[in-house]
Amino acid sequence: MTKTCFRLLLLPILVFGATCTAVLGCTCEFYKHRVDFRRASAVVLGVVTRISEDTIPHDITDMRPQFSRSLTLDVKKRWKGNKQQQEKIWSYEIPYSCGGFKFVVGEEYLLYVYKAEAGSRYVTTACGRSRPTSKGGDTLQEQLNDLNRWSFRFWSKIWPFR
């Protein structure tokens, strides 16, 4: 009788344990390039010309002051978003966070940015496709090739299933 009870208790534990995946404190969920392009408010290639520790605007509520920076970016190419040549973007930089990186003045970046919750300001995330072009490799070149194809941009916007 006790063996049967033990087996009945052990079975759900083994089934549940075998189907669970590890969840780390900082886990990023990655999507296909088309999905990331569609979700981003703007996608730009540009050089950071200025980094400052400005006061956080009231419409960016989820950013902690000690980790936020405002970036001024000279836009070289834009695939989505406003048509301005210079863009101010808020970055949430936590040291050693989720594969994020620190922005450097004079370095070129491919950025997928999002609108802040309650406002019209652009913010970056630690998880995502944004990266310095100097550390891009083959995947960066593939992304740039995709972005330069009108068919990629067109189907990304109208076909949500790929």
C-alpha cells in the first residue's frame, strides 16, 4: 500500500519536473526578426554623439534613475519610425544585465527602440536585437540585408504569423 502511494506521489513530481525549464532572474525571450521589426516603434542605424544622465521624464515610469541615460543619436539610416536626423533615446543600462551593453560615444549601433508606456519617447531594452555594429558579425549582416529588402519590411508589417 505504501509503495503504491509513494509511486502515485512520485509520478506527478517526475512529470512536472521533466516538463519545466529553468527560469533565470534575467531571461530574455527572443523572437524571429520579422516579429521584432513589427513590435519595434523605430529601427535605426546611427552613431551615438552624446550620453547624458538627464532627469527621467515623468512618462517613463519604469526606469530607475541610477541606471538610465539619455542618448543623442545621429541617424545614418532609418527603416521605421520618425524621419528626424537626430534622435534622443532613453537607455536602461544595468551593469552586467541580460546581455545588455554600455553605449559609447562615437560608436555605431543598430537599435530597435520602443515607445515608453505613457509617452512618445523612445527607450531601449536589455533584451532585444539592438547591438553595436562592431560586434555584429554574420547575424548583423543578415539583419541589415533583411532590413534593406522592401519585401521583408512589407510582410513584417502585414503578416503577423512569421
